Amino acid sequence: QQTAKFLDAYSQYHPLPLSIQQFVDFGKGSKSGSQDASFQFLRKELPVRLANIMKEISLLPDNLLHMPSVSLVMNWYEQSFRELIQFESQTKASEKVLNDFTDILVHIRNRHSNVVETMAQGMLELKEAYGIDHNTENRIQYFLDRFYMSRISIRMLINQHTLLFGSQLASHPRHIGCIDPNCNVRHVVEDAYENARFLCEQYYLIAPELKVECLNPSDPSTEDVQCVYVPSHLYHMLFELFKNSMRAVVEHYPMASELPKLNVLICKGEEDITIKLSDDGGGIPRSKLDLLFQYMYSTAPQPSRSDTASAPLAGYGYGLPLSRLYARYFQGDLVLSSVEGHGTDASIYLKVMSDEANELLPVYNRTASRVYATDKPVNDWSSPQPWAHGNTHSTAR
Ligand code: W6P
């Protein structure tokens, strides 16, 4: 088939990671001629990123590939890939071509808006049809991290192009696409807190207060911490962490009329901006920490589907693993550290330097395919009765 040939060809190329600085520089010069430059870049880069991850989807175990939701997602990718490679021959872009391209990007973004839920559904289908052993679970974890990261990156490219050159009105005059060159971290923290508090009070009739401390040791003139970042990504991570912390605190102090505060420390160092959220929610055992980031754990039979609607803070959906991907996408991280019996610290790390904040992208290559091809990943650490303990210990990748 024709598409398969193009897929093979485009999957040979490595994606080109961009830094936040490059996104900003590009967007700042977004006057004459740059729409064409962006078009020229994307008409190759988008099919490359799609092809790289589609090759990886096709390596999934057969029984997973045949789950209705998974093949639905695969069809969306194939359709979008076909639409994009139609622009392959358009080296000289007329205004009409540029407009068509932007329209198609918007169309593609809409087509893929439910990919996360649909993939999750596919995992449930697999679980119900065959059950899932630890090996499959590890491979699925490896795949979904790469798959969702690829999706984050593709949407970032599409959003930048459509915001800079499309007809939608600019979200904010000072923003460059979806990037805020002066993103005030405290404001995003307070915004995420307020919205999580609303949900928390709605469900529990009470919510912990917030105390924020901001430090900017290398610039004594201000305690404000600003960065060049995608505020919606930061909001997404913080909102998720706040929901988890609030739930932990409220449930750790049932019947309390006063709750211990949540504390947020924001600090800008030389290399990292750290945002640490501390709760006194009783913590969690170290052996359970990894589980919070596992897709298949969150896919575990939910208390009941209808419960989730009435319990907006019930949490542990895909929220934490996806939040960590957002952090890692621009070379940051999201780390939990718990004192069992007391509380939990959740830290978000962001790069201070926007030229160091490079996209972290999955690359389709032999290493990736080996993970899918191996039936039994080698485990080179002693592990008595590996069948006896839960899915805490992931095998070597
Ligand atoms: C908890 C569990 C958790 C997950 C993520 C963030 C904060 C917290 N606190 O007890």
C-alpha cells in the first residue's frame, strides 16, 4: 500500500527536538515569510513524528493491536498521516496552500482530542479479554509513556503553528503561541490551587489552606519567580498534584474542622526552578510510590464508574503519569517523596534556561523495538519470589 511506503520512509528520520528558546525565537519573528518557514518545517516534521510512533504502535502485541479502541486510534493516525503527506510536493506554498495546511492541522487536532481516553479504554479491553501479566504491563508502560509524550509534542507543534498563523484570536498579547515568556509561577500555583480547592470543597465540604513561599536567591531585587514556559502544561501538573494532596489531607483528618495547610515552595536556582508541594496527608509507603505512575494500576477496576463522576478527587487516573510526561517534555521532572505516616512532597523541576529546555522525544529505533520483541526482559537483580510481590518492581528496560 502507498501509505505503508511513506510510513517506512518517514520513520527512518529522527524527530528534531526544539527548545523553548527556539519556539520563542521562531514565534517572535512571526511576521512576513515565517508562516512559509513553519509550513516547510512541519510538513516534514509532523509526518516524521507520526511515523515514528506509528511504527512503535505496530510493534505492540497482536492481541492489543486488535482491541477495537487501539485500532481506532491507529486509524486516526493513518488518516492524519495521509492528510499531511499530501503537502509533500508543495515546495512553493501559495496562500491557499498555507491556509489549507492550517485548516488541516486544526482538523487533525480535533480528530485526536480523545486519544488518551480511547487508549485507556483499549487497555481495559485487553485486560478484560486476556488479563495482563507483569511483562505485558511493563511493555505497556514503556509504550504509553512514549506514545503520550509523542502526542504532547505533536500537539505542541500544531498549537504553535495554528496560534501564530491561524485565525483564532491570540490567547494573550504577550504570549508566543502557547508559551508565556514571563510565566509567573506563583500565579499558576494559585490558579491551580483555587480550582482544586473548589472541587475538594464540593466533595468534602472542606479543603486545606495554601501557603506559598517564593525564593529567588540569584536575583535579590525580587522574590518573583518567572520562567519561559507553557502555562497550560504547568497548570495541568499543579492541578493534579493539588487534587492528590488535598484528598490525602482531608482523608487523613476525617471529621477535622481544621486541616494542616498545604505548603508550596517555589525557588529559582541556577539550573532548576523547583516547585515543591508538601502535604501532611499521612504519606504513602515507598513500595507504593511507583504504582502511582503506572497506567495499568490506574486502569485497575475502579470502585465503580459512576463513583468517579461524583468523586472528582478520587484521582490516580492517568493524571500523575501524564503530569510527569509534561514535566519531562522540556527536560524537567516530577518526583514524589513520601514520609510514610506523615506526609508527601511532590516536586516539579523546570529548566531555568530556555535553551536547555529541549523537547524530549521518543525515537523509533532498534532499542525501542527490542523492548517489544523481548518476551522476558532480563532481570539482573536478585528478587526472591518475583511472583509474590506486586507490580512495584519494574524489570530492566
Ligand atoms: C499523597 C499521595 C500523593 C500523590 C501525589 C501528590 C501528593 C500526594 N500526597 O498522599
